[in-house]
Amino acid sequence: MKKLFLAVSAVLFSLTLTFAQEVNPEEKAKQTITEWTSQMNLTQEQQTQLYDLVLAHKKAKLAIKADTAQTDEAKKAEQIAALSAELDSKVDALLTEEQKPLYAKIVEERASKKQAPAVTPQVQ
């Protein structure tokens, strides 16, 4: 009985870890808007408009990544870059002149994160 309990506990634990990593586009969009609001002091109207744009972007990006018919990773990255450029231009149109440099900084940070190679420490 004890072994059965441990086995069930182990399965439930592993399932919890698996589902904890899945974040839906709505949550990601909310998180993005929350970060942008604190960084750029967005108005309530801007938050609503930008949430719709970011949500559509996140869904489209997820669809590209999930497309199993297309196996060319470079092509997927190109499509995602085009989506991001489109989002950036739409976001820029909704921002005030004071907010635009702040958003440019966010875009720059996003680009530098993508270009920075993932370095894993080697244990010897």
C-alpha cells in the first residue's frame, strides 16, 4: 500500500511540473502589459488597446511555433521576427511621444536577449 501511495504521488508530482510550465497567451499578454505599464506609465485606454494587440501577437507566435507541418526553424524565426516588427509598429502608433523612447528601450532589450547566447556553466 505504501508503494502504491508513493507511485501515485510521484505521478501526480510529475504531472504538476509538466502543467506548471504551460502558460497560455492570455497570461503572457497580461504579464507583458503589466510590465509595460510600470515601465511606460500606460493609461487605462492604452492598456486595453495594447492588450488586444499583444494577445493577438502571442497567439500568432504560438501558432507558428506549434505548426508541425513547417519544420524549417529559420523560416519560423523569420515569421516570428516579422510578427514582432508588425507589433512594434502598431504599439508605437498608440504611444505618446514621451513613451516612445521607453518602448524603444524595451525593444532593444528584447533584441539583446535574443542575440545573447545561452551560456551553460561546465562542471569539471
